[in-house]
Amino acid sequence: MPARIILVTPSYEVHVMEAQQLCGEREQQWQALRKFNTHFSSPYFDPSFIKAVAKVRDSVRIVMVVEDDRPVCFLPIQENSKGRSVPAGGRLNDYHGVLGKPKDVAAHFKKIFKAAGVKSYAFHALVVPETENLASYSFRTIQIHHLDLSNSWQAYRKLVRKHSSTVKRQG
């Protein structure tokens, strides 16, 4: 399936493509956006995860927002039925959302779904950049924890032991 392009304004487009079309320059742009927030370093935001899911589910799509000829947001979705979507990987994906800079995500959240024809997006662990408020799209917000092992397991363990009396007691 070729990428579907929805022209929203002359300088703003929404592209809907198959996961395997995320390659070359598009994949480099995806990887560049991952660097803006440590949450995006999760394996769930890695293109190889999305492509692996797409190999077993032919309903995986990438929604890409292009503004002034440059991608500013990506959203990997899995279409369950016409207009009804979940994060790529469904319940196996424990860390999902719109990949992009917080100001771009906040500015385009509604437009992404409308232009891509997504009527519902059933999420359960949406990464919400601190500057964005998506409370109106959810019924509950909870704090989640993640392990940042980018500096090594030992560095993470030292940090946690420093700030957690439970970890100090339990080892």
C-alpha cells in the first residue's frame, strides 16, 4: 500500500504508511525525534519493534505529521477495525504515544487522529511529555515507573539505593 497523504494545509500534511515504509530518511528522522525525551529511548519506540509487530499484524500503520516539509511527529498504530486503533503491539506495548517534541505533539494531537481517520485510540500507557495535558482524552492518569539503564545497571542501582529506603533494606 503506498503512503496515503492527507493535505491539511499547504504547509501541513499527515501521511499514513505501512510500517515497512519507515526506512531510510524517514527512519533517520524518527530516530532524531527519539532523542528529545528519554521516555522515547524505550524499545517500544524503536522502529525495529514496530516493524516486528507489522510482520505478524498487517494492520500496523505509521501516522507521520509533516510540517513545512519536515516530519515533526510519528504515531505507530494498529487498526483493529475501521477507525478503531490501539498502539502498535496492542497490550504487548507498555509504553506508547506520539513520538515528537512536546510542543509539536500538543499542537497536533487532535489533528493526527482526525486526518488519519482514527475514530478511537484505546491506550493504556501513554507517554505524556510534561508540557502536554491530555487529561480530556483519558479517564484516569497514574504515575508510572521505568528503568533508565542508559548509564548502566550499576549506576541505576546506586541512584535507586540513594533515594529509596525500601531498596536499601531489601537489596
